[in-house]
Amino acid sequence: MALIELKNYSFRYRGFKRKALSNINLEIDGGSVVGLIGRAGAGKTTLLKSLIGIIPFVDAGEYEGEVIVNGLRVKEQTIGDMARYVSIVLENPEVQIFSLTVRDDVAFGPANLGLPLEEIEKRVQYAIEEAELKGFEERNPNDLSGGEQQSLAIAGALAMMPRVLTLDEPVAMLDPVGKERVLSVVEHVARRGSDTLTIISEAGADIEAVAEKVDRVITLHKGEIIQDGPRSLFADPILDQIGVGRPQVSALFAGLREAGVPVNHIPVTLDEAVAEMKRLLDERGIERIQLPPHYGQRQQPRTFGEEIVRVENLHHVYLPNIHALKGVSMNVRSGEIVGIIGQNGSGKTTLARHLVGLLKPTNRDAVVQVMGKDITKMDLRQVIKMINYVFQNPDDQIFADTVWEEVAFAPMMMDMPEQETKALVQEAIEVFRLKGHESDYTMSLPEDLKTFLAIASILPLKPRILLIDEPTTGLDTWGAQVMMDSIEQLRAAGHTIVIITHTMKTVARYCDRVIVMNKGEIIADGPTRDVFARPEKLLEADIKPPQITQLGQRLADRGFPSDVLTVEEMRDLLLYNLKPGEA
Amino acid sequence: MAYWLEYESRDTPIHKGVQTLTKLVVFGCIGLLAGLWWDPRYQLLLVIPAILLIRASKLPLGWFKVVALAIVTSLYPVTLTAIGQTNPNLFKVLDKTWATTPIAVVTLPIAGRVGLTYGSIMWMLAAELRTLVVASYAFVFIYTTSMAELTDTLLTLKVPRPVIFVVSIAYKLIPQLQRVVDHILSAQRLRGWTLRYSNPVKIVRRAMPLMKPLMRRAAMLTEQITIATEIRAFGTGKPTPTRPLKLNRIDYAIMGITIGLTLIGLYGLAFHNAGLL
């Protein structure tokens, strides 16, 4: 009997017309790592919740068919019963941590099961070791990095000794090294010969990282399984078609094959890509590749307008003694798209809050100027017409009943004339592709449209500079693409954009310049190409460049440049060498 | 950085050196005396150790902004109650003549003699000091006690598990909600929102951009935290306390002194009206 069996399983949330899952038939055995892939709203979380009983016991709705885990019909158990067999790690580690020390937090679950103290201690030791948290036992969870906190959440789940460990987009909120840490923990658990089944859900932003770790792929689309098979399915173009996207290396090799390069096998991981690339080069006797003549020209950074943001020696100390910004100095030029990157807690959001006047410097000689004006002395209602900031979570701001009312809120607050408001709202709705949704109820919008709406609702204030916190978090590849295209459109319309993000693919493709923050300081600031060409500097801030850049860096001995930013660039470079006549 | 009503792990004698049970006993005794005493001079006796505990636990003083607000907003109902206390028979300890000496007193047709006297001022002071005292001890307790410590202690004290569940969820939820409020407030201010009316109806209407996202996020957070606890079997069986109650000498000393002083206080109150006006 399989560890998990779903028989003709369908579920519709109460109040929704469409089924979240429709007629799912699935069997999964223990001892493997399964990637559950699909766009936002495809049914991934619903499926994971069904395994532990959150559905139907917390989230009620219409439940058909059977979900059997470890031989037990889930709907005949309680969540507490199922917690002995299934654990789930949520996207946000913060809500899953309850205790003063790492040890206490890991012990929380086993203690709730009423196990003897010796057994609890044994499980705590096991889970801490598996989650690579040895040495952290007495640390306060609040002092851990995002990746370490998520590892702690995994340790808490492992201490329940589950037969099934499920992780719902566990790396979405983490910096690249944090993502790697968490996925290495997952791999460690799976590869140590236990029969634990691990299921990781992923919407596309971290498809490269997930593809490195899983054995089997199950792809959901609109509540139905459209793909189920080995890891090589990550190379299937259907992932592009449904808006999830493929790993960058898969997209690269698929592109080469389409161009007539005899690619034997489409790789899905970086190691496979390096091996396949070396094979291709060796077959043609290419020891070192040649750079095309236009490659150097492409490296010339664009030029921009006047300096419109100037920050000098900015310090911020949160009471009692957390030095969040330590003498930060930076600038932004008109027309740029600047990416601010760094690990969780590095000071990115604190800096952004200073730039819009939500925080004041804690040192007197700090300079925070926007368009030549000292914003520390300005009224916020004046500042927001020059520079504005969109928070990461759209649920923090959306309140109006309809999309139109939400976008019209800011101009109404600023007492703008009705005719002008109407025109501005119309424009914002068009930029973020919300046309046709004007009368939609905001709360019933899908996540991607909510994110678009949050940004669109700032636009009528016509801020010259827009700061956007994690514009693509929570979005699948399609949503991220639409978002960034809209941001490009804003730049073309004269806005200057600063984004804070953990998604290096987005930075590489769209940002002209990158500012890298680490522990309250700027450790690198320059054109994206230059910054991503220095992996050792990025590593100081727990950052790794995108997979395609890493591929070039891994092949440096074959003449590959270390600053390739996109799949298209790499493809052109390779076609120039592999099919010189056609490049 | 800890938000208001959020535990913060710090290396202070109150965080590390005192057991949760001891803190509960101190908090309970102080709460009892603060509730029973009506003489502000006695309340001041409770303020002194509170100040010492605040200093020792390094409690952020910003937490008291809310207390200041509570005191200011309670001034109106407290004053309304105080102005009715012009009857000399209400005062058991104070000299009745002095206590009813008018500061601003009028005689109204039905209500009779109302206004401020020295006695009613003393009563008002005690009422406001009580808020300060109880808040101070509650703050120190929350700031220095983690959820795990509190849960273990309540388990040892055989508190019913549903009660522990509710307390624990609240303990986790309140600081999370404050982060949410902070974000919502900032997000709406960045769209030009201000609370600029004095008309209460308009204020309520104007508060909708804060209230709606807050309600929604509160519901989401409650669900997330409930799920996060339930999937770790919280509230489903008979849990094992992982920190069996181990009281040190200092705990016994603090509890002994506190209980002793409380008994003396109660004796004084019951038999000598000590603490009454």
C-alpha cells in the first residue's frame, strides 16, 4: 500500500464556485522527495492541507473522494491524530516558532504528544542534527537568519517523526543562501535512507533550487494533475506554457536544441548543465569559447539622469540597541531601476522606510534628500508625491470593495479633482493590466492581481520614485513577468524604480544597478553585471547570482564570462561559438 | 526589537534568574493589593518595586505610552465617579472634615452636592496609580516570560488545557498583530490617509482603511497560528512539561517575602482599614 493515496479526490472551498482540486488520483511511496509544482492557485496548498486534515477540519468545503495517509482516512481522524504522521512547514517561519530557545521550540511538538522526557530529548537531538542546527540549541529563534528560522521550523516538524514531511513554498521568503540551506536540510532528511516522504510545493520563482533536490515531479494546473513523473519533467516546455517556467539551464538548452544544436539531454540542474556544456564543447574541440564582438558593447552600462535620491551617513538604531543602519550612503539617478538585495534583517526595509520619511535618522548629520529636498523635515503628504513605497503584502493595504475604489483612494485622500482622479485611476489600471476588473470585489481577486492592485493604487499620486518591496514574491513566473514588464513601462513613462527583492533572476534581468546590503551596511553598489560577476562578495550577504550566471562562472576555465545575466545572453554567446554562421 | 506586549530574550536577572511561577505569584499578590487598596500612598508603595523591576528587566519605556493614553482617556469616567464622593461617611481612615473639604463643589437639584474634594482627589489618584501599577507588573511579566515557560508553568499548575491554548495563542498573536497594524498604518499613510476629523462618525468612517485590512489580517493570522500549533499536536493530548518546575532559593525567597507582605497587607486592610481612604 502506498504511503499516500488520493482516490477521485475533489475539494471546493466554501463560497467558491471552482473546485480547488478536481478528481485527483495519486499514489506516493515513502523515501522520496516530490516536487509539487503549479502556479499560484493551482491547488498545491489545498493538496498539502488535505494530507494533514486542515482540510476539511479547519478549511471547510465540499469534500469528495478519499485521502488516505499511512492507511488512515484523513477525514475520519483529527488534525492531532494526523500530526503523528504528517507534518507541514508553512511559508512564513515566524508564525511557526513559539519558544525561547531552539531546543524548546523543537521539543514543543513531541511534548504536546505527551511523550516521556527521554523520548522528547532523543527526538530533539535527532531533529536538530537533521536540520543542521547543532550548536544553535540555546539560541533565541528571533536571533536566527531567515534560512535558519525555516530550518528550525523543519526541525520542529521532524521532531514529530512524521512519515510525510510537507513544505509549502518553504523558501519563498528567504535569501538565496537561506533557500539553499533549507533545501539542503530537505535533501539530507531524504537521502539518509529513511522512508520519510518529503513533498515540496513551488510556484516557479525558485524552480531552479527545487529542481536540484527532487526525485519526482507532480504538476498541478487549475486543480488537476497535468504531469507526474521523474525530475527530467522540469525540462518540459509545458511548465512555460502554464506560467510556472523551467529552470534557467533547461530553458537555455531547450533554446539551443531549437536552434539546431545537437543537445543530448536537457539538463534540469546546474551540475547536469555544466556536464552537458562541456560535452558539447569537447565534441567540437572548443577548448575556450570566443566572446562575440558585440559582447563588450553590451556591457556598457546605460546612462541616467540627475541624482534624485541622496543618502549620506545614515544611521538607524532601534531601541534598545539594534543598529539597523550603520552609516549608509547611496544615491539613485533619474530613470534607473535599482535593486536592493541582502539577507533578511540586513537593513533593506529600514533604508526604504527612511527614503519615504516613515523613519527618521537617529544621527544628526545624516542626509536623506529626494529631488534635492531634505525629506526628514517634510510633511509625509508632500513626500509621497515625490517618492512612494509599496509594501510586500497587498493584504496590508487593500480595503476598498472594488478595484476602482481602491485605486481611487489615494487621489481622494489628497483631494485631487474628480476629473483628474478618473484619468489617473484609468491610467494606473491599464499599466497593471487590471482593465476589465474595475468592478471586481478586491477580496476575491487572485494573489497576482492583488499585488498588481497594491502598486496600481499608489500610481495616481504620480510619485517620481517608486520603492517596491518584493514585487514578485508570491507570484508565479507568469505573474512576475507581468509585474516586471509593468515596472519597465513605468520607467519608460519617467518613473525611477527601486525594488527590494530576494529573486536574483528578477534583479539580473531588470535592474540597472544593484546595492548589496549586509548587517546594516552597503557592501557592494554598482551595475548589475559588475556586482553579479563577484560571487565571493555576494556570498558575504548570503546572495548567490542566478543559475545562468553561476553556469558561466562554473565554466570560467572554458572562457565563459562571469557576468552573463540572462538565458538569452548565454544562448547568443553559445550560438556564436557552436553555430558561428547562424549567430 | 520587541513590539508592545512581546517577550524578548534578554540577559537580565528577571529573564534568566526568576521562575515563571515566582513571577505569577508576585503579579497575583500585587494585583490583589492594588485592587483592594484605595489610598494612593499605599499604591505608591507598589510603584517603588515596580520601578526596580522595570529597571532590572530593561523593559522598554515606550510600552508605557499606551498606559499614559489609558490614564488620559480614563480621566473622564474616573472624574465622573470621583465628583460624587462628597459624602463624609464614605471615608473610613481620612479625617472626614479634611476629606470633604471642597475644592470645587456645587449643589445640584437631584444629584445633591457634587464636585472635587481632597478625598475625591485622593481616590482619583489611587484609581490612576492602580492602572500604572498593574500595567507595570503585567508588562514586566510579559516582557520576561516566553510562551514555552508560561505554558510549562500553567501545565504544572494543572490549568485546563483549553485555557492554556487560548493564552498561548493570544501571547503569540498580539505582537504579530502589532506588526500588522504598523504595516497597515504606514501603507495607508503613504496613500495620503490621515485621521483629521473631530466628528466621531467621520472618524469611524475614516478608520475603515485601517480596520478592514486589520480585521482580515487578524483572521488570517489567527488561522495561521492556530494551524501552526495544531499541526504540532498542541491541545490534542496530555502534554509533557519539558521544563519541570525547579524553584531556586531566590524564587522561594521572593515568593515568601511577597506572600508574607501580602498577608500583612490583607490583615491590615481587614482589621485596621489600612489602605482605605
